[in-house]
Amino acid sequence: MVGLLSGAMLLAAGCGGAAETTDQPTATTTVTVTTTVAAPSPTDSPTVPIETPVTDDSGEPTDSATPVALATDVAGRPLVLGNIFKYPDGWKDGRYDIADRKQATGIGGTLSGCGYEETLELRLANNFGRLKLEFGQSNSSETSDQVLVVRIDANGQYRDQKSVKLNQIAAFDLPVPKVNALKVIVSLKNTAECNGGAVEAVLMNMVLS
């Protein structure tokens, strides 16, 4: 009897041990992902140029390319286009055949149509006392029927006017004391013979003294 009880107790103990056995917990693995985020590029700002005056060795601003009043050192020599304060587009320094003169040095420009005019302005700054000027039509002008007219205004007031046909040369010799703004107004006379053709006008030997 005692043997049977001992066997039963051993059997119960064995069953109980099996029942208490549980599964082991599964190990958890943590994965760390590192993400690199690029910093945003700064937006390029437009570069604004800064204008600085051009200076000479003394540090003083130099003169600009804008035409200025004529100094007395131009006296006695023929003026060129670079001496003119304002002039029409298309006018240029060159050599021209006018009447019997060959390759005469002058300032030339084309006039088109009756009554058409152009203005060249000089700034004398009261530095001169006299103006001499010759003018005519280039022998290569498109038409031979036009009359070329040149008028001189000083300080906004009419001073003198002359006209020439093809194959002629006219001249001015005018006093210009106390004159600052001097205008040379070149035009084609509106006549019955005017047919609208173009003329190349030439100003020669424009000399201040």
C-alpha cells in the first residue's frame, strides 16, 4: 500500500513539473536607422553692381565722356564732330568733294525732303569772339535740284542765314562775343523745284577765335 502511494506521488509530481514548464520569451532586436537630411542651400541673392566714380591719381573724379563747353585751346583750328555739343544721328567727320574742292575735310550729314532740317549745337561758354564757317553740297548728293540753307542762331536769337545750290560754296564770318549756345541749323529750302531727293550737306573750316 505504501508502495502504491509512493508511485502515485511520483507520477503526480512528474505531471506537475511538465505543466509548470512555459515557453521562453522571444528576444526583441532594436534596429536604429540613421537618416541624413541635407541642409537647404541658401538662395543666391542677385548681385547689384555698385557704380563708383572713376578717379585719377589724385583721387578726384575724372571728367565724363559727356560733351562739355569748348575751351579756348580749340581756337584757330577746324572743329570736328567731337567738339560739337549735340549733333544729329548719322553725321560724321570725313573727306568730301564739294564743287571744285577735292577731298575737303568737313562734317557731313544727309538731309532728306523739302523743309527737312537738322541742328548742330556748340557750347562756347563765352570763350570766343568770332566764328568762321564754310558749307556746301557734296558732289555725290542724290539730287542736284535742292537748295541747302544754313542758319546761325546765337543764344537763341537769329544771327544770319545763307543758301547754296549744288556746285556752290558759301561762308560765314560772324562775331560771337558773350555767346554760350550757338546753333548751326541746316535745312533744305522748300521750293517749287524741290523733288524730295536727298542732299549730303557738308560744313567745312568751322573755326572759332
